[in-house]
Amino acid sequence: MALPFELRLTLLVLSSIFIPIACKLFIVLIWKPLAIQSCFKKQGIGGPQRHLLHGSMQEMMSLEQEAINKPIEGFSHDIASRVLPAYHKWSKRYGELFLYWVGTEPRFCVTDADMIREMLKTKFGLFTKDDPIPALKALLGKGLVLATDEKWVEHRRVINPAFHVDRLKGMTKAMASCTISMLSTWTDEEKELEVHEQLKQLTADIIAQTAFGSSYREGKEVFTAQEELILMAIASFGDISVPGLQYLPTKRNRQLWKLEKRARDNLKFIINSRIRSAVKAGGFGDDLLGMMMESSRGEDGRMSMSLNEIMDECMTFFFAGHETTANLLTWAMFLLSIYPDWQTKLRQEVMDLCGRGTPDADMLGKLKLTNMFLMETLRLYPPVLLMLRKTAKELKLGNVLIPKDVTITLPILMVHRKPEYWGEDADEFNPLRFSQGLSRAGKHPNAMMPFSFGPRVCVGQSFAMMEGKLVLAMILQRYSFSLSPGYKHAPFRLLTLRPQFGLPILLQPVHV
Ligand code: HEM
């Protein structure tokens, strides 16, 4: 018996909707993951079990939860099991190369320095970056950290000159004046102080001052909104991403849009004022914003970057340059607190080269021991713990064939601790390993990578090192310090590597 026309029509409509959806789901949830898994399996690469929807996330989350509830015994630097517990466990169980899953997204973990060199240097163009979560997108727009392809090439060309060492030299004054301002609130007597928050505030001040110069006050407004966006980004990690949700006016989205608007309105105001005053002032100014605008201006006077793109880069400077440097300084102070002999050595070096005056860029360049010490701090406590890249097409890394659209995880911390590159004392503190320079510190020239390397190396590397040396030198000139008995050694990954319970120290003014 033939079905009535309406019923046939309804069935036809329904099947034309549901069959493509079912096919898509089959491909995303079953076909593609099985094909990728089998490609790796054939090459002898395994990994944790994959759940249809959450992939390996459940095990990952529960390992992370377990880890953050346990501080580390003593002051051991063997922190991988706490800050990257899943990678630590899986690399022990499945070998140094393994495949795991974030939902339906395959992730291939690589700690082999030769493969990493291929990825970041020789085959750099074959990789792209993943789509970020909405809060990170609101934070960084298409700024350098997230930009890809031609956009990245153009932005990097414009931004590089602003971070040139000669330009940075002119910024030490601004950095020093922010540091003096922080130190003026410290004490003349012995006192306990939580320094991690102070250093975060300081690095925020420094980036606002060096990025926006005279527009510092408006710049701080931008960063206050950005701080809130960062907190929202942190809170939304691990959320299951529902396509299209970012466009709905949910409570969280409305708050996100409001903050983004506040940050961008302020930036628009700063940039437009610069454009208006440029003719009279004879240029856009010598802060990071001014230099970036200058190098974006072509011979015909037109800007190669749009207003929105300049705003994205300003937001990126703050995001990429503030917490990272604060964490470098925090871990540096932690290490100097537990190795008082190194504190004495560095203070001596600073006093010999700079006396009690404010160090300038040339003096900072001569602080060899301080430089080695900061390198060892970055090796043991790298502020950026891991990087991600995505294969833009099928390719080979070493002997491993990797399909298109596989995300590669590069856990910097694990590379920094491999005995094969750093010897049996890989987890021990020994700045002298850097006495022959960076590339000779480990047994592989690329085993040290706190700022990444290759074309996408951190653009703010020299800025951060100069800031690190300057702030540390100015603290050492004035104070000696040790850990407060209340300190709990609990390194913690929250975007960057920070101390979970802050860094309380006992400060004592030095009289030399
Ligand atoms: C100790 C401090 C810092 C550390 C450890 C650090 C580390 C890194 C790392 C590992 C990357 C590569 C990320 C990736 O490719 O996935 C990176 C990129 C970047 N960093 Fe830094 N960074 C620091 C300070 C700064 C500062 C002070 C600034 C700017 C003021 C900055 C701006 C950037 C930018 C714009 C990128 C993207 C570069 C590109 O993709 O072309 N960083 N940083």
C-alpha cells in the first residue's frame, strides 16, 4: 500500500535533514578517529583509551584534580607529575611519543628535539594554529600569537622592529621607574611579603608603560578589562564547545562582549589620539604602540594594519608579556630564596657592575651570572609549559607519518627535563650548565626552548630578559630574602606556570 503523499514528503524532508547529520556524526565521531588511530598504531604509537565524546579528557581532568591537591615534598624541582600529570603518566606508560584525544580532536605528543626542530624550523610552514576558545579570541583577536599564514607574516614584519634590542634599550628607564614605584611600598624593616601578586602588578605596569607611554592611564583601563577576560578564558577551559554557542546572548557571552567592547573602546581612543597628534609631534611616539604604528606606515603614508589589527596586537602584548614575565621573576625569587649562596653571588655581580645606581641596558648586558641563573630558572620553571601546532596537511616528522588536522602537543617542560638531553641531574638546579651559552647547555642545541625557536620565536624574548634582569638586580641591590615558613611548594598550571598559593617571602633590607 502506498504511503500518503504528506507522509512521504515528511519522511523525505526528515531524511534529507537527518541523514547528512548522521553521516557527519559518523565521520567525526567514528570514521576519522579510527583512521587516525590506526595510522599511528601501524607505526607502533599507542596512547590512552579514547572515549567516543570526551576522548581522553576524563582521565586527564581526574589526574589534574588529583595533582593539584598534593603539594610537592620539600622543594623538589621534579614538578612534571604535578603540572603536567597526564603527559607525565602517559609518556611513562606509552613511550615518549603517544596519541591522546581532547574530545574528538587527536593530539600527538612529541618531546624529541629533532622532531621539534623540524616542526618549529625546517617544516614550520606546514603547521598552523588551532582555533582558540571564544574568550581567548576576544582577548587576542587575530594578534600575533594566534595569527597564521600571510597575516602572521605581515604582522611579524611590522612588529619585529618595535622589539629590536636598540629600541628596547630606551625602555629600561620606564621599567626602572615602575620597579622603584613598587619597591617604595616595600619595607625598611624585616617583613613578610607575598611577592607573586606584587610582581604581577609590576609587570602589568611595565607593559602598560612601555606599550602606551603617555597614554598609560587609558592603557591600564584596557588591561583591567583584559584581566577579567583572562579570568573568563581560564574558567571556560575544559568546557565542551557547542558550535554556534558563542553567538547566543547567554550571560557569559554578554559579559564577554561588554568587556571586549570596554577594552577596544579605550584602545580606539588611544590610537585615534595618536593619529591626530602625529603630524604635530612628528611621529607616533617611541613606545611599543608608536613604533608599531610607525613601521606599519608605508611610503605613501597609508597604514598596512587596520585599526582593529593594531588593537589586537596591543591586547596580545599584555596577554603574552605580563604573566609570563611575572612568573619568571616569581620563580627566580623562589630559587634565590632556597639557594642563598646564589643570592649572594648575584648580588655581588650586580654591586660590582651597577653599584647602587639604577642599572642601564649596557650594565644589564654584562650580568653574566644573572643571565645564566635566569636561564636555569626558565629551564626548571618555564612560564609557558606547552605549545600546540596543527598539521595543515599529511606530513612526516622524523620517521612518523602524521595525517592532516592532527594537533601536536609540545610539552616544553618535559623537553627541559629529559635526562637524555640534560644528564642525570636534569631535575637539579645548576645555572653553571649555561656557562658555555644556550645551545651548548644541553646535549641537543634545541633542548632549551622557553621562548620557542624558529620563525615564531617569542617576539618579546629580549624585552622579557631585560626586564627580568633589571627587576631582579634592583631587588638584590636593596633586599635579601628567604622563604616564609608558610610557603607551600605547589607549582600550578593555569595558562602559565605559577605558584598555586603565591610566594610569601621574608624580606630584609641590605646595607652594603
Ligand atoms: C618570560 C617571559 C616570556 C616567555 C617565557 C614567553 C614565551 C613564549 C613562547 C613559548 C612563545 C611561543 C608560543 C607558540 O608559538 O605557541 C611566545 C610567543 C610570543 N610571545 Fe612571548 N614569552 C615571554 C614574554 C613575552 C613578552 C614580554 C612579550 C611582549 C611584550 C611576548 C610576546 C609574544 C608574542 C607576540 C608571541 C607570538 C609570536 C609569534 O607567533 O610570532 N612574550 N612567547
